[in-house]
Amino acid sequence: MKILSGSPDNYIELFRTSLLFAGISDEKIEIFLKASNYKLYEFLKGEELPLMPDCIPIVITGVIAAYILNKDGRRYFDNCYMPAYAAIIPQSRETGLVSTAALPEKNMPPFMRKSTEQSSLAPKKINKIYPNRITVAKRHSVVMFLDKAAYMEPNPSIFVLQSEIMRNIINIYNNASIILLDRSTYISETTAYKKVMNFLYAECSEVILTLPISRNDLADLLNIDTSTLMRVFKELKKEGIIDYNKDNITIKDFNLLS
């Protein structure tokens, strides 16, 4: 994990693709960020995200997965977050499902070591609670940690921009809620075959679907065993509905899928 430093204009191509800045010009994005408190972090595959409760983590690029970690060390896939939808990663203390990731002080950037207590952009050390929620980069990812004050506390110089940012944040949460509702419909199916069929029907907007998560994670999401998932994949391939290779699933007949 490392901090991407420099002026906002150095990363404007990343920012303009984010749902957080949908409908906002490059110039206004720079104005907002220069008046706001935020940090841009780069995560390699497998790295765990730190907890920063006073910020909202927004996935700019890559894929972040959330897992429920039990006291015995076993973890189960919970959700994934990507730039195109569900881009804001929840950080919850109230439910007990919180990330325990925190940097040792010796590994913190210098600006964090002296001001951990005061800075909302410093990782927080908390007591472990089980079940525990952790978030991990599934691919090389860039995540912005935006201080909530940047859009919640009125700033006369960027008040209109704050309103636009708040509108986009609400839209992101609304989209995430719709996605979760859709997922609940296929997870509630009684057979593994129907769960997989409904998942593919809901998630496939194009001929080829690249799974953003592993097959083990997908099995957890559908509440079935990985071996059962692969058995259903083989059945669907034999029926001429799909073909698959590693993380890529090709829909051969959308009519049969529906």
C-alpha cells in the first residue's frame, strides 16, 4: 500500500471516470479536491485496506472485496466494490463488522505518525470484534479516502460543488441498494442451478462476463459449495448456454439463460 502524492491534476484521468465526479468538469474536480481533505492510496492484489471511519473509501480503479472473518480464522465472501457500481466501501462500527486493518506506526507515513489522534485520514487501531469485516484488493486498485467533512460541512467557496458531490454519493448508494436487492432474489433460490442461472442473467449485460471475484468467492456469495458451482457450470456448458475459461464466462444463448 502506498500513498499517491501530487496535485489532483496529476490524476485527473482517474478522477473523471469515478461515479463520485459524474457530470462534473475536470476544472471543478480540481477545485473541489484542492479545497478538500483526502488521500489517494494504491493497493496491490491481496493487500488489506485500513480503517478510516471519518472518511468514505471510493474505488477509483480495480476491485475491492469484503469478507466476513470468524474468530476461528475462516473467512467468507460478503461483497465486492468496483468503480462502475457500488463504488463506496462501507465502514461500519455499529454492527461490529469492521475492518481491523491498521498500519503499525513505524510503517505510517511521517505526517500520520505525529497526528494519528487528530487526523481523520490516519488508519485507526481498534479492538478486534468477531465476526469481523475486512476489505482486500482483489486486483491492483486505487482507492480515494475522502474526509466526510469535504461534503458534509458547508464550505462557501465550493458550496455548489459540495451539493453535486452529495448528489453523486446518494446515487452511488442507491445503485448499490438496487444491486443488493437484485442479488437477494437469486441467492434466495432453492437450487444451486437456479441461483447460478439467475446470477448470470442479472450480471451479464454483454456476451462475455469477466468475474471480478474468484470462483470460491462466487460460491460464498450464492451460498453453495465451490464444487457445486463448478458442477452447475459444467451442466450449463453441456446444455450450450455458456462456455467458460478461467474468470471469463461466455454467454452462448441468452434466450436459454432467461
